[in-house]
Amino acid sequence: MPLYNVPMRESIEIIQGGPHYEPLCNGSDQESIQIANGSPHFLESTDIPTNTRLPRLSERSFMANADGEKPLRKIAEAFKDLANTVNAQTLDVELEVAPFSHACSLVSPLFGCLGIAFKFAEMDYVAKVDGLAEASKSIATLRAMMDRDIQANCVRKAGSHTRNLLRVKRGLDMVRILFEQIIASEGNSLKGPASTAYAQVFAPYHGWAIRKAVAAGMYALPTKAQLLKKLNEDESSARIQMQNYVTASGPVILFIDKLYVSRELGTDW
């Protein structure tokens, strides 16, 4: 099993039978990527307690789809509600953590539906959404959540809510671009749309080994028809719901970006 050391707080483990979480270090500034037979695993392991057991991806990926539900419609509706909030013409617009984290949790099955190329994103995204959901029990709004981290001087520390929010925001943006590309593309392949979405959102923050693993996983993506079947949609209805998400998620992502910029935190980290 080749091992690549990467000077980033991230890890990929590709093992036969699917990814499993194992803490690779505690507090170290350098983690590692393991690549073998199977599917990639990306996780900022220092963000999660060592006694945490995450379900296998297959358990979480299709929970929303188990009873013939329509995940795309739920996602579009949830983000439409969030967009209505941030688009309100008031000076004190607030986005509450609880409905935001709930809407984000509905997106999780999409990463699982994309197969091994995006399992790194699913593991990382799910863990950080869970962190925001936990934060919602004691913190009302995203603004208050970030201000609390600023006061505690822990904004960029692994596991901080502000850091988790930035990673979740990237996941939402990746899905937005993916949907835009699917809507605009012809044919049955998802390789082009998925590659474009990854290149625009995640690739700038990943080392060579992670980019290489993701590129290899692109060849195992489902077809568009297979994806729509997993989501219980036909092509016509899927296009409508994907466009609804694209339209609704844009203002939400912009609102989050403005929270970072207004606090001089930036988003390029």
C-alpha cells in the first residue's frame, strides 16, 4: 500500500470494502493518505474525537432514499426557505444554525450517490454538518456562532464551528456547480460535470495525492440515469429540482461568504 505524506490537515484512506474512520494523528500538523484497492476516504481526523464511530457510507448514503422518498425535492424546498430568510429586506437578517444544519444534512445522500470519487467529500461533509447540528443546541445563529469563535480565538482551529461552516459551505457550492453542469450538459456521463465541480471548489485546497485519487475515482462515477434512479427522479423532474437548488443555494452561500468577509476572516483557507 503506497503512502503519501501531505503537509495538510487532511487524509485519504483507500481500502477494500469501503472507507472506515481511524484517527491518524492527534494534534499533528501533518497527516497522510493511504491508497490501495477500493474507495477513497477523506477526513480531517483531528476534527473528530478518537472515540467517534461514523457509520459506513452505504448506511448513511441512502437513508433518505430507503422508502422511495425524493431527496432532491426536500433539498430544494429546504434551501428555498433559507433563501427566503437571507433575501429578506431587513438590516438584521439572521440565519439560524438549526434550520441551516438540517438543510445541509439533506444534501449528504448526494455525495454517497456519486460513488467513490466523492466519498472523501461525504465523510468530511457529514462530520462537519453533524458538528453544526450539535452547535445549534446552544447557539442560535451563524453570526453568533462565528463571533463566539472569534472571541475564543479558535476560528482556524480544527473542530471550530467557523472552520466547519466554511467546509460545509464548500460542499454546498460543489453541489451547486455540479447541478449547473448537469443541467447544461448533454449525454449520460457525469465525469465532465463532476470534474468541473471538483476543480472549481475542492481541488485548490487539496494536495497532489488527493487530486490524483479523486481523478481516478471519476472513472467509477454512476451515469446520469443511474444517479437519477437513486434519487427517484426522472430527467425532467430532476432538472427542475436541481435548478431550484441552484437558484436557492446561491444567496445562502453568498450570505455565508459575507459573514466571513465582514469579519475579515477570508474564505481561502
